[in-house]
Amino acid sequence: MGLTHRLGGPTLRRRTILSAGLAATVLALPRLAGRPAAAADGPALRLHAKPGQAGLLPSADGGPTRIWGYDGLVPGPIVRARKGDIVDVELENGLDQPTTIHWHGVRIDNAMDGVPHLTQAPVAPGERFRYRFAVPDAGTFWYHPHHASWEQVARGLYGLLIVDEDDAPDVDREILFVADDWRLDADGRIDEGSFGGMHDWAHAGRLGNVLTINGQPPQQLSVRPNERLRLRMANTANARVFSFTLDGLAAWTVAVDGQPVPPAPTGRVVLAPGQRVDLVVDAPPAVGEAAIAEATGTPFTALGFRVEGEPIRPDPRSTPQALAANPLPAALDLAQAVQVDVVMEGGAMGMGPLRGSMGMHPHGPMPPVPDWGALAPRGLVWALNGVAGHPDAPLVTAMRGQTVVLHFVNATRWPHAMHLHGHHARVVARDGQEVAPEPWRDTHLVDPMQVASAAFVADNPGDWMLHCHMLEHQAGGMETWFRVTG
Ligand code: C2O
Ligand code: CU
């Protein structure tokens, strides 16, 4: 099977990667950083944000590529803990610009959320910041900067935060699948000239032209017939919504954005930026090949499976057990909920009056029409409720324990990955029609001209960001914040 990992994008290069030389490579896991210790004087882990090098391309095709990474690696070291542990990490900033770490998806203590100017001062070059927080939920999470993330994440600053269940599910092996797209030039260098390009900001965001899984070109994994894997998938790309198809594999979704769901068979995984999905994947009963393909364009292999050797067990296994529940807040109180519109506007082909074509009438008064003529020259091309960029006042102030429904009204021509900090929400209505509650997520993909109503219990006090995780959209104005008192 030929492997290519070209992706469509504004600067697509005609680069063809053949599988020769990769066939024998086993998918390497990024190294473990070690587990957080219990009580210690110093931090249990250190993450040093600094320049490094990574083999994003097969060596025959160029590189290594100069990146920025935690400890100079991409992905950065895995931060691994058990449910309820204290994670204790000291960030050292070896970059020439400020940075922070945000622990994406963790229902964290607000002071440790890593948002510059909202929850902490940015960490200046040469300085350190110690993050110390409890992890209430088991699941697959990730960490990344929240300062100039459109550049820092694109250069490679990200890593997985894995919180283990008390009872680990019964699988033969765990495989990480951290998908990213990079915009590389013909020499395999990060295309720096296009950082901050307004075309990207007003359209889909910065799309790359090279796919990596775990910071490497697509690999082949050797598995035995009937082997059961747990796959932790994450999308760390700035803007690309990946679509992965599972070819020749039996798979069940067992968690979404870290939160367990009843195991459901699946053949396709859509991952918006910031999202994660945990799968249980069974290799086929006979020797042969299988694959996970990236399928937003012409499908190509993102992870190949070579099924070989003696079967690990005589028969295929049945549906996996559900993961143990996380301690999410008690039931939503939809009858008493605070209803909040989040009217999303702007972007190319969207600065006209798209709001008038939306099916659902918003709950509050229509926000003022943004003055795009004045905003766009300042790089502000997206707005939430008529405001482009960080507003002075919170979107909503909720009392601790109150149920909040966010009505995401996407009056734009683009999908957006709406991420809320410190909480997980579930969609309870679409286009104004009640739906069976969807999985709890921290990042919700809202399609163009759709309304998605996501409900959560505001149980975590503090000031929290709410923004699009297409990082150019966030930087281009699609961000706000909310307050939980008490
Ligand atoms: Cu993963 Cu506010 O970000
Ligand atoms: Cu967006």
C-alpha cells in the first residue's frame, strides 16, 4: 500500500511519500515524562518550551524541520496521571516570546488554566511558572500555549495529558494518534512567511500541507490478528477538521473529549481542532492489512496496520465495556437555565447580513452589527455577539451550580470549533429543536448556518475563555469569556 501524506491546502506542494523504508517501522510512542510524584518540594515534572528539530518528513524528502516544542520535542512529553492526582509541572520559557500552558479539557482550578491576562501573567522569556492542579476526570486531554497560540501551536508546542482510569480497560496495547498538519515549504521548513496572513485568518485558518501522526510521517504498525488496541486520537492542528476512516478494523467510540460514552461501533472519526476521541480497535481475525485513512480529500493512509503472526486469541472479542464515569456535575436543570446567545459572525463571504438567514431566532436582542470597515484593518474579522476580540464584560455571569445554555448561532460560511474552558457541555438542541443529549464535550464543532445549543452546569468558579479553536479565528476576534461566581 502506498503511503502519502499530502494534504490539500492553500500552498499544496506536489510531494509524494512512498512507503519504502517505513514498512518495518513500528509506531513509536513519545517518551514518558514520568508520573507526578505525591508530595515533593519541587515540581514533579519540568517542561522546557524551546526550539528543537523533528523528522516531520521521511528523511529522503527533506528535513529535519526546526520546530518549537516542549523539551524541544513534538509532541512534547506525555504528562500522565491518575484520576484525582495532583499534576505538578514547572514550565520554563526558552522561547524569545512570552508563553503559558493551557491544560485543554481539564476541569481545572481557574488559577492554573493558563490564559494570559485572564488567569495569569504571561511567562516572559527565561522565566518559569509552576502549574499545580488536580485532575478530576480520567481521559485523553492535551496541553498547549495560550499566548499567540496561532503561531506557537503551529510551530509544535503541544503534548498529551493522559489521566488513567482507576480500572484501566482491558486492551492489549495503547496507541497514541496525535494528528497535526504542518505548512512546510519545498525544503521542509515551516512556512514562516505566511504566519499572520489575513487570507487564512478570514477563511478556514492556517491549513497545512503535510500530515504528521505523533510528530512523524504516517507509519505502519504491526499487530496480531484479533489484537485489541485502545487508540487515543487528538487533533492538534490549528484549523483543519480531520476526517479519519477505519478500513478493515472493528472499532468502538468509548470516550469523546475525555468523557466516556456508551461504546458504539464506528467507521469514521471526525476531529475538529482541539477535540479527542478514544477508540477501542480490534485488528481483523486474519493476517493482512488494515488502515486508518485521512479522508477530507482523496483518502490516504494516516496509520497503516500490518496484521501478522499468530492470532493473539482464537476469536474476535465482543463489544468493549464502557469506561467508568467521570464525576461530572449533577443533572442539568434546563427549566431554570440561563439562556445565552453566542452569535458568530464574520469571515470571508460572511460580513454581510447572514444573521437574517438564520433559522432560529436568538434569545436576546440581536447584537449590534460589527463595524467591519474599522475592525478588519486591525486584523479583526470575526465577532461574537457583535464584539471582535476580548470583551471587557463577560458573556454571562453565572452563579455556581447554575445551568447555562449557550446557543451557538453560526451566522458565517465556515465551521467553528467552539471551546469552553473549565467545563464540559452537551448539545441539547439543534436549530431550536430538542435532541437527545449528545456527549459531553469541551469543544463543539458548529457547522455553517447552524444553531447548536450546548448546556452545562457552571460549577467551577472563575473567569473562563470561550473561543473558536481554529486558532486564527480566535486571534481574529472569535473569543469571549464568562464568569462563574461563588
Ligand atoms: Cu485548547 Cu483556549 O484552548
Ligand atoms: Cu472558527
